[in-house]
Amino acid sequence: MDTLDRFAREKLDALALRDLRRTLYETERTDGVWVERGGRRLLSFSCNDYLNLTHHPKVKEAAAAAVARYGAGAGASRLVTGSHPLLGKLERRLAALKGTQTACVFGSGYLANAGIVPALMREGDLVLADALSHACLWAGAKLSDARTLVFRHNDVAHLGELLSEHRGAHRHALVVTDGVFSMDGDLAPLAELAALAEKFDAWLLVDDAHGLGVLGGGAGSVAQSRAAVPLQMGTLSKALGSYGGYLCASAPVIDLIRTRARTLIYSTGLPPASAAAALAALDIVEGEPERCARPLMLARAFTRAADLPLAQSPIVPVIAGAAKDALAAALALEEEGFLAVAIRPPTVTEGTARLRLAFTAAHREEDVARLAELVRARILRR
Ligand SMILES: *Cc1c(COP(=O)(O)O)cnc(C)c1O
């Protein structure tokens, strides 16, 4: 065996021993909530399709019409010929929803953060990140070469201490956080973070991947908090049911991002059909407030019935502890017809492996109640 294959095998074997090896299971999502996996039909509580728009007739029609008219792909970077008019239209809609001057659409949310942070920060600057920030914020911080400090999760006082001690020695400072934490479902204290950032002349970047469409009447967690956040990033791939990422900000900031963000410049533009789907999804978000409110309502019904802390977003963690216990919990629910994927380290910290449940508008109250009963009796053993 050559050294490369041996390296890969040994690495995988070591991970398997710790129940951390991962597998791709082929999954067909047949509508907004049901999936087919291994020949079985399961009710999914693991999709981020909070408003079930991936399969909404108007969203699908918009994408199909755009493919028929403009083709399957963008053909080049947005800086060359890949900036289709639908992307500009989408940027204006996103900026209006978020209350900023303008916006920039990226190929994905991951690409957005991996491009935004290094376009703003460099060596000699300071990035301060909530400990549970999403992987792509860490990637952006790393690519920027700025000094990166971590503040304890949602601990505004700790952030204040770090800013007091270190802000003065750096040219610029950027605070980064998720608005809704992707694996815990709790919310960042955005008003307090914004006030503290302002006090220390630090900029604030909020990743609202899981807030758009489901909090703040659909506008997201920043709107809900009423905080002044100059850098509002998010994705089109969760509640909007499409694909792509975005940053909403002032005109000069977006001009700089368009000029300097390497993940925008050196990556092909978003396919026009993804923008068309997102635009159709925004019509639904803005026109159907009851749909937007329902995922959180169901998550709260679940946490009440399962005797867990009240949900703050459509994401509810059910902590199992060890990786193998999370896998066993997922299997137990699968036997009852539910898909609830186990989340293990390094996605979450050691000892906090969990089921991460995501509630969507199309889930039925009776299924949520049955899931709560199973989780309470079989996993939490209460
Ligand atoms: C999913 C997610 C992203 C990445 O978005 P994609 O469009 O899927 O690349 C970024 N941030 C958070 C918090 C996420 O949950």
C-alpha cells in the first residue's frame, strides 16, 4: 500500500475507534419533510428547510423557468460575465429586507464568510469570535491572518474584558458571531454585542444563516433584536430553500467586498436559477407571516412536551453526551420512523454529542408530540 492510502486508512481507523467516522447516506428528499433513505421513508427533523421551500411549487417553477431561459450555470466569475441581472435583483430584495443600503450575493454561505473576513481584516487586526461560531467564520478568520481571540459563548462580559485588554494594540477589530447558533438553537445577545462593539470601535459581523425566514417576522435575528449590525451575513440555502450566500451592508463596504473578496472574485457566480428560486422564496417569506412563525411555534411545543428549556429558534438540541450514545439515540428514533441525525465532535464539543432537531412549517402537531414523547422516554429517560 502506498503511504497516501495508508495515511488515510490509519486516520479513519483511529476515528472509527472513537465513533467519529462519518458516512454519507444517500438520501432523497421527496418533499419538504419526508425523506427516503436505505429503502425507508422517514419523517425528517434534520433538514434546514424550515419553510419547506425547497419543494414549493412557486420556488421550483421559478428555478425551472430560469434554467430554461438562462441555462444551468453562470459561466464565469461575477467579475467577468457571471453577474446575471437576477443576482442584482436579489441583492436589492435582501438589502430591503435587512434594512441595509445594498448587498452582495456569494456562491454559498461558507464562501461568503471565507471571503468577507479576509477582505476586511489582515495582520495587525483583531478578530473576536464567539466560541460556538460557525466553521466558516473560523475559516475566514484564519485566512485573514488577523489575531483571533475567542470569547466564551454568549458571554458579553468576557468579550468586554478581551476588548479592554487587546483592542488598543490593534488597528481594526471585528466581532463575529452567529445570530442563531446552528447546533444549539440559542440566540446571540445582539443588542449588547452591538453596544459593546460600538464602544470599542469594533465592527460586528452576524451570521444569520438560521434566522432568516423564521425570526423577526422573517427578516431574521438582527431585526428581532433591533440591534444596529453593520455586517449582516446569511445563506439562501436554509429557510429560502435555494443555494448561495449573501452579505447585507453599506454601499462602501459592499463595493470593497466586490473588489477584494477572493471567494467572490475567484469562484464562479451563483447560477441564475438559484437566484430566481431565492427571489420566489422571498415573496413567500414576505407574504406568509404564519408560515414564518410556525417552525418556532412547533419547536416550543416540542420543548414544552419533552420538558426541555424553551426553544428560542426552530433548532432544538437533545444532548446525548458520548458520540456512541448520540448514534444510538438516532437509531432508536429511526426505528420509529423519524430521521434525527446525530451530531458529534468536532462539530460540537467533546461530551456534548447530540441530536439536533429542526422544526419546519410543514411538520404536524401530532408528529411533534409523538417525537417529544419518544425523546423524553427513550433518550432523556424522564
Ligand atoms: C449552514 C451555515 C453556513 C453555511 O451556509 P451554506 O450556504 O450552506 O454554505 C454558514 N453559517 C452558519 C451559521 C450555518 O449554519
